[in-house]
Amino acid sequence: MKNISKQFIEYLYNHFIGNFIGFVIGMASARLVSHYFTTRSIKNLWGLAARKTVVDKQTFSLMEWSISILIGFIVFELISKWVKKKTDALLPRYKLTRWMASEQALQETATTPAQK
């Protein structure tokens, strides 16, 4: 029972952090599209006075979605892998979080001398 709860908490921790950071970065990357492209509107005289590349609204929306999904997914995968590696390295060091560490990480910590 203890092993199942440990795996469940580890799964939630890894995926929550990866999903949340991936979502935030993905939403922020939608501004990347608006930095280089614009749509026709009254504020730029329907594209005549625009300094950016003018695209129609449907293309602009499609580019925003695709960029945010792509960058969000890449960040999610990187964070998930990085967090997993860091938690396996850091959790066995502390008594409070030792129960969350994998058995392999506990064995590696026991065989290596403590760092000062």
C-alpha cells in the first residue's frame, strides 16, 4: 500500500509541475506570434500602416494555437525529464522526503559518500 501511494504522489508531482509550467510557457509563447504578425484592423488602417506582416484572423489564430501547443509540449517534456532526474538526486538526502525516492536512488546514495 505504501508503494502505491508513493508512486501516485510521485506521478502527481512530476506531471503537475510539467503540465503547469508547460501551460504557462505555451500561453506566453502565443505573444511570440503577435510580436511578428498582425491582423487587419482599424488601428493599423486595415493593414496599410502596419509595420508587421499582415495575416488574416484565421491564420493568426491558427499560428497562435500551433506555436503555443508546440512550445508548451516541448517545455512539458523537458521539465518532466529534468524534474524526474533532480528529484531522484535530491530526495534521498533528506529524511523527510526519503520515502518518495526510488529504491535505486536510495541505493546509489548509500554507496556514495556524503557531499560537504
